[in-house]
Amino acid sequence: MIRPLNSYILTGCLFITTVFAGCKKDNDLKHADGTPVLISDFTPTTGGGTTEILITGDNFSTDTTNIKVTINGKRCTIVGANTKQLMVVVPKRCGSGNLVVTIGKDSVISSTPFTYVFTRTVSTLAGNGTAGFSDGKGTEAMFNFNGQAWYRSMGITTDDKGNVFVADPGNACIRKIDSAGNVSVLAGSPGNSGYADGKGAAARFSLPYSVATDAQGNVYSVDPGNYDIRKITPDGTATTIGFGKQSPWSVAIDRSTGNLYYTSCDPSGNIYLLKDGVHTAVISGLVYPAGIDFDKTGNLYVSGNGTQTITQFKAGTWAPTVIAGQAGTAGYLNGVGTAAKFSYPWGLAVDNDGNVYIAGNGTWDGSPNNADQSIRMVSANTWNVITYAGSGTAGFTDGIGEAAAFKGPTGVTVDKNGIVYVIDKNNNRIRKIVSE
């Protein structure tokens, strides 16, 4: 009988990290090459990262260097082993999936999956709820996302050094939040809107709405007030690299090629490639396209604010596939693919695993009456839609998962470590979501 102890008895041998070799004959401690590996049971079947799983079966091995156990391709740490049982530790953020046990060249897949339970903790990274301007650390800082109801920033991005960059339209500048939570101005003069290239406070912006970063740490911004696309170097020097063919609302960098793309949230909006000063419409006639981003292989994802859908455009051909949402039907419903519903989706981001995150409230004022006040996630390849954090109810609460509350989430990004950051428009805050 398997008991929930902190250490386990394996075929009469007590171990935590090793197996007492004297418990069985030498031949009984070895894996028989070419003979099937068997899994008869494992426990527990549900848990999160660092959960210890006891796997019972046959033809395992005491040689842990010859054993690999994975969930969704992510390797578990082996705590101990003999030929009948293995004890392993679940890696963080591996997700739900079947166990795969490999001994040398022989392997077996469990008949049932391990269900991974994520704990997604929402906290406030910066901002104190008041619209205004102030630099400082954490809640000492102030942003102006809703000083005018029509500010519709989705502009938030990260670089590979752990910095977060935010387009702050009410203050007409681009803000930087460093890895310690200190907020400063990267470029622009708070409260002094206009148009000018330059370094730091010498630059002028009108309505910076979206930002993206490249592999070198440069920040790119689009500004429908000025119609411009800018490149901002890490020292804060802003240089115009083009003026939009339509008013540019959203920008993204395809890191597989280094190319820049932008779109306009128009009733017939296009996706443009801007390269060497030349604007090329690669996708045309979208209905109010909003957030755009790429996965690591160059597939493009677009949140359709006017269609209530999330669409993938295939790299190389731009062939479209609606991966989530019901065209023309607004709502708030999780499910697989077109069984799900969105309500005016806005900002969008893609993580390193190809999961897509959507900021759910793209109404012009971030309406508290909108059906979606959450961050949703569409799982890579399966297109299963879940609520990542928040709910259908507007408010402000730091907490776990759906117990947390947002009030007009409009922008979302995810860093290289899988940490998600959100523009919480009507709370004038930047929120942070850590999933484990």
C-alpha cells in the first residue's frame, strides 16, 4: 500500500535519495535491455511544481544516470530508484501531461496524465491607482492610462535583461521599470506632448500606444497621434524610422527574422512590414485588428477587436486560422478554439512555448461593464482557452488566479522566464503575474 509519507518504502528498502543495494540480488537491481518498461501506477496524480511522484511498475533501474522521466518533454528530477519504483520531482511550470519513463533505449508512457495545478499569483509591480506622473519605486510611481477615457495603450514589453517598458499616453512618454521595480522615463517629456526625435527628455511623443523590443534591447514605439514608428536605443535616443501608411496602433518584432510589423485598429486594417524604409502590406482588410505578436518560428497572432477572435497567420504564407473565439459573438467563455468567447480583446503576447496571452478589455474606455476583465491564455497547438488571472468582474485585488481583479486590462507581455506583465488601465497600475 502506498502511503503519503515524506520518505517511501520501496520493495522493503527505505530510501530518500538512494536505494540500499543489499535489499535484492544484483540481477534484480538492473534494467533488462530490450524488455518492456511498465508503469502500473503513480501517485499523486495531481500537483504543482516540486511535487514528489512515486511511480510503480517494472523493469526500471537503480542506475539513475540511465533513467529519464519527463512530463511534456520537461525533465523530472529523480530522487531515487529501483527496478520496481521510482520517485521523481515535478519540474515547475511543466503543465499537465503523461509521464514518459525512459531507461536506456527502452521507454513507456503512462496511460493517464499527471494534472499540473498552476498557482498564478498577481501582484502590483508599479503604480498606486492615481492617474498622474511620478517616477519612483513600486507604488511611489504614477502612470496616466485613463486621464482621458480614450487613451487605449496596449504598450508593454520586456527585454532580455528583465526591464519592462511601458507606453504612457497620458504622460506622452515611454517609461522603464528596471528589474528592481524602479520606474523612470526612457524617452519623452512627461506632460509635454508633441513630435521630436532626440535623447531622453528632448524627445516628444503624442499618443504612444504600443511598444516592442528587439534582441539588442532597442525599443520600438508607434504613435497614432503622430503617425510615426520610432526606434529608441537603450540610452533613450528616439529616432523616427517611418510614418505609418495607416495610423499605427500596435507594433511587434518577429525575432526569427528581426523584421518589424505594425497595424492600425481601423475597420479595414492592414498588417505592414516596415523594412529599410519600405512599407509593405502583408495582410489586408482586417476588422479592427488590435494586439499583434509572433511566436519563435515566425507565426503571427492577432487579436480581433472587431471580430472577437484570435487569429494565427502562418509564417511564410500568412494563411489565416481562427484559433479561438466566435466571429461576431462577444462574451466571456473558456473552451477549446471556437468554443471560447472573447469580449473586445486588445493587447496580445506570445511566450517562448507558443502560448498566447490576451488582455481582455479593449473597449474605448476600459469599461467596467465589459464581460472580460481578465488575462486569458490560449495553449499552444491545442488552442484551449483558460482564464490566466482575473475574471469577468472589474475591480482591484492582488491575489491568486481568478481571485485577482483588474479594471480594464489592455496590455500584456511575457518575459523570457514566463512572468506576465499587464497594463491595468483604469487602476493606473502595472501588474505582475508569476505562474508556478
